[in-house]
Amino acid sequence: MKRLCLALVCLVALAGTAAAADLARPAPAPYYKAPPAYVPYNWTGFYVGVNGGGAFGSSAWNSTGSFNISGGLVGGTVGYNYQWGQAVWGVEGDIDWADINGTTNTLCPLGCKTSDSWLATVRGRLGYAADRFMPYVTGGAAFGDIKASTPGFAGASTTNAGWTVGGGIEGAITQNWTAKVEYLYVDLGKFNCGFACGSGFPTDNVSFKTNLLRAGVNYKF
């Protein structure tokens, strides 16, 4: 009987020791998966896109003086960016169908009209990469078809080369798609219309200057 009681006491003691050991053992630490490291947006790469917007400016004939022109344009864009630190260097070209025109009756009772049917630019760009947003400045060459006409006369047209300067801001919508808004000032210089436009002078220079406000969407490869 004594042996049985002693065995029971030992069993109880062992059970208590095991329970105490279980209570003293710390619970395993919860496992947390670290979030993926954030990678800033990189602007480097080729891109293509579409753009469109409005134009307002002025044309001047020697015989009539200056008058307002306005209209719209829409077309395509292609370019390349290279990001170095937060600086983004790039080159961009675009060609747009345009309907920009204006008419004056000053010293021209029948109406002297200047119009542009297409406009293209080839520009350098310099931007500042603020992650997914990039303000930029831009400038380069501009090309367009200028036409001067007066009812009853043949009129004249030419493809002129000029210059452009401006700026804008572009933002990354996804990894591949970006959207932009920009302003460009375009000066396509002058050409001589003369007698073809009904002027009484052999030389009647016609100028074309316009401001472009447009938006665009690009796909970056």
C-alpha cells in the first residue's frame, strides 16, 4: 500500500512538473511577411501615343496687318526618354492634322485668310522625375503647311520650317501608360504670297504664329 501511494505521489509530481514546463515555454512569435520593397517609377524607354488640343495665335500680312487665327489639331507622337537620377532626357516627335485659320477684312474687303492643315515638331525634352510625375521643358524645330488666300485669286501655300518652345507635365497611370498636358509656342516664320493673293505689291509676306494647348496619352515599351 505504501508503495502504491508513493507511486501516485511521484506521478502527480511528474505531471505538475510537465504542466509547469508547458506553462513556462513562450508562445511562438507570430510570422509577418515583409511588404515588397517600393521601386520608384523609371521613365527610361521608347513610347508612342496620341495627342490633341486647341490652338490660338496670329498671322500677319504686309498689306493687312495682324489678325487672329485659331482651331484644333490631333495626331500621333513617338519618343524616347532616358532617366539619370531624377533628370529625364528625351527626344520627341509628333505630326498632327490641323485646322487652324483666321480671316481679316482690314484693307482686304473680300477677306484675306491664313490657314494651316498640318503641323509637326521635333523636340528635345528635359524633365524632373518626381516618381510617377514629371514636369518638363521642351523645345526644337516645327514644320507646317501655311496657305494664304483671297477669294477670286489663286492664293499660295508653302511648307515652312520654324521653331517651338514650351513645357508640360506627364504622369504615369500604370507601368506602361502615361498621360500628359503641355503648352507649345510655335513660330513658322513667313513666306511671300504677293500677287497670287490679290495684293497690289509683288512682295506680301505672310507670317504664322500660334500657341498650342494639348493633352496626350502615351504607351511606354
